[in-house]
Amino acid sequence: MGEFMTDTKQGPTEILERRSPTGRPMDRQAPPGPVDGQEAAGILERARASVDPELRRAIDTLPGSMRRVALYHFGWEHADGTPAAGNAGKAIRPALVLAAVRALGGRHGAAVRAAAAVELVHNFTLLHDDVMDRDTTRRHRPTAWTVFGDADAILAGDALQALAQQLLAEDPHPASSAAAARLAACVVELCAGQQADTAMEKLGPGEVTLDDCLVMAEAKTGALIGCACAVGALYAGADDEDVAALDAFGRAAGLAFQLIDDVIGIWGDPSRTGKPAGADLIARKKSLPVVAALGSGTPAADELAELYGVPYGEGDAGELERTVLAVERAGGRDWAQVQAADRMARAMHELSRAIPEPEAAGGLLALAEFVTRRSN
């Protein structure tokens, strides 16, 4: 799923960004700028340090079989149960919870449990996503279902979602009840987005509209990022208007995130993304750049529709490269980058409604810049 979403998916060539989604000119293959990148890296590192102990405590309460799958998925154990110093992910969503709390004058420590709950929900979606997409690699190691089987991976994901609700139900903070309700509603939206995505896979190349695809992407990705920001606002004691503005900020930034993720899914470097090459195109997924390209009315769109009209593997040996080139020639990559910039502009507008002082919003701005300028 994409929040039901893989971290990133691959492509046969490195992503070549022409302009950052915030509108700043960029060199080709440029990494995040040194100031923003360093600030965001520090925020993410602190969030991971704050949230990981809470996650470990929660996961340690699971029955042995589900605990083992969860610990493997987070990179804390090998498949045989021995300790590992793996990659538990970037912690973007819990970092957004904590950054929103700080931006609105709340206490960091009071929101750690809520941040962990959001991260548990995110990882529930990843476990299920990998099963549904049959992805075999995540974070540079085999996915949980390939190691433990479908049933154990699905059940471990279910358990993580239950743990998220338990953390909030047991949290004495006065905002915990509202946060739990918002997170539960978000999970329903995530599932609806994933259902729409899987339904689109069964449709022909000309049967999916960009509007449908954008609505689905917001539900799958923007919803949880918006929820993370809104939960932080709730824990800071913000009023309804500011909570709504933070949610809208996160949703818009989340859609920019998904647009960039889809670009990386076609043009990203597998050695950096940790995903096998060409999975989305091979699976004939209706990602945003692909749907934009299909609707461009160009000769390249016709070529792409012909390629997408048959299962992968029935064409020639250069089929994947031809598909990548067709998406680009039909304008899919350029469209996605322009749209990402537009969504980030909307996100900045929403953020300024709740937090007009740029200094106070600095952490949220740095994280938004980070996730939309990444190349893996």
C-alpha cells in the first residue's frame, strides 16, 4: 500500500531532478542542500532516538511469533532471531508529530507515545503493502512475507495497528482520545486508498483518470502524513482551525512526497533505494507519472499504452527501458515534478495559516524540504 506505500521503488537509471519541489533550482542528481539536509537529518535522528524505545517496549509485549516478525521488519533482529543493527526507516512521520508539537509550543516528551503510535500504523501498512505487491525487498533486505510467509506478515501488521491504538488508549494526555479517533479514521482512509489502487491495477491503460489517481494517492500517502501533523497539533493543545491547517499541510506535502516517490520508482537507483529495478512498471502500476503520460495525447503515450496493454515479459528484451523512455517522452516525469512543486506551495500556504512565524515552523519546513528533495 503506499501509505500503503513502499519506502521507494526503483528504476534503471538514477533520478535526475531539474528543480526541487519547493521551486529552487537544483543541479542534476543534486542531494538535499547542506543546511536543510543537515537540519532535517538531525530532526529525524532525534525523533528516531525518542521513539525507538517506545516502539521496542510496545513490540516486546507481542506474542513470540508476531514479535519476531515485527523485530525483523524494523531491522532489529535477523531472521533467526539474533540481534541486528538494521534500518528501521527514516522516521519521517513520528518526526512530523514531534516537530508539529514543538512548532505550536507543546512539550516534546508528552507526544512521544503518540509519535510511536503513528509510526506503528505506518509499518502496519508497509507489512501489508509488501504482501499485496509481492515486493521481495525493503530497506535492503528480504521483506517479512518472503521470510515468514504471508499469514505471519499480515498478522504482525494487524498487531502493530492494534498496538498503536493501545498506546493512545493508555496515554493519560488529554489529547489522546482525539488523536486515537483521528488515527483510526486515517486507517480507514488508507485502506480505501489501497482498495482504489488495487482496483486500478485491473483497469486498462486508458481507464484511469488523473483525478482518480490523485485522490487515491492522497488517501494512501497524504492521509497519514496529514494525520501525523494533526496529532502533533492536538498534543500541543491547538484549536480546531490550526489542527485542520496542519492536517492540510501534511496532506499536500504527502502528495508531493508521493509524486517524488513515483518518480524515484521509475528513475531511482536500486543501489540507493533498496528495491529491485522496474517493479512498478513491470507490475503495470498506474503510478502518477504513468497516468499523466498516458493522458498526454502524444505518440509516446500511444507507445506506452501499447506496452501497458500486455503483461510484462511478452515484449522484447528492451521492454523495460522502452517503457521508461515512453513515460519520459510523454511528459510524465516533468508533469510529476511540476505537480510536486505545486503541492508544496499549497502545503506552505496551509502551514502559514497555523504557524505564521517561519522560525517556529522551521522543523516542519526542513522535513517537508527533505522528503521532497530526496533521491532515494
